Amino acid sequence: MPTISAFYGILIQMFFGDHSPPHFHVLYAEYEALISISTLKVIKGSLPRRALDLVLEWASEHQIALL
């Protein structure tokens, strides 16, 4: 899966044409989560609170480009 961003050990990955709803994947150590692009809510999985905060901050800054 293509990595579109990486910071603080967090990988943001996205696959064109992946299943609905539009989302991106987050990998951090042994954690994995799927985040909805439109709502910025966790669809599946989990992340530690600090990592999730960083991801949501990044996603809110890039939401239009992600869509």
C-alpha cells in the first residue's frame, strides 16, 4: 500500500479504489487504524491517544487533498 505521509513513526497509507467509505490507513508500531476522510473518525482499529491526536491534526490539514 502506498505511503503518502510519515511522521513520528506514524505511516499514513492510502489505496486508490479501496473499499467504501473513503478512508486512509494508519500504522504505528503494533497498532493499525482506518480513518474516514469525510468524518475523521476511526472506522476500524485503534491508536494510542497521542498518535491519534497527531493523525487527526494532520488529516484535518490535508482533508481536501485526501478527498
